[in-house]
Amino acid sequence: MHGLRLTLPALLLAAPLVAAAQAPAAGNAEAGRALISNCTGCHSIPGYQATFPQVYRVPKIGGQSAPYIVAALQAYKRGERNNPTMKAIAGGLTDQQMADLAAYYASRGAQAN
């Protein structure tokens, strides 16, 4: 019983830290603006198709929801989505950078790049 008295408070103090570590990062659109150089060359061209190593239809991402963009980037990073260029780009991004990019593009509206 004595061990439980010492363990329970420690677990209660650690719970918020674990929850914070698992919470998705909040995106900062202004910080995301500084990261878009790898994105605009393909994603800002309506109807653009990349042709290496096969033909890929490249969607415009302006106006997409931030959670969708983050989920897509994470899937590319994990290899669950198959595009070598996007895998390489997403693989170099932190969770915070993904959230920032997503916030930027979500804030742009469907008509913007």
C-alpha cells in the first residue's frame, strides 16, 4: 500500500505531460509561409501532373483542411502514400513544420496557391 501512495501521485503528475506530447502541434500560418518553397512549384499550378517516375496528378492544396494536409504529409513520411518526391519532402519535415504548412494552406482558401 505504501508503494501505491508514492506511485499514484507520480502518475497523476505525469499524465498531463504524456497528453501534451501526444497532442497534435498547433499550426502557425505565418511560419508555414516561410516553408512553402518546396510546395508552390507543383501545387500552385492548376491541373499540373508530375511525370517522374510515373504520371502523378498534383492537387492544389490551398483551402484544404489543416488536419487533412497534416495527415497526408504524415502518410507520405511513413510511406503509406506512394510518391517518391512527396516522401522525400515530408520525410524532412518535423510535426511542427507540417502543422505550420497545413495552417498556411488551409488559411489561403481554394482560389489561392
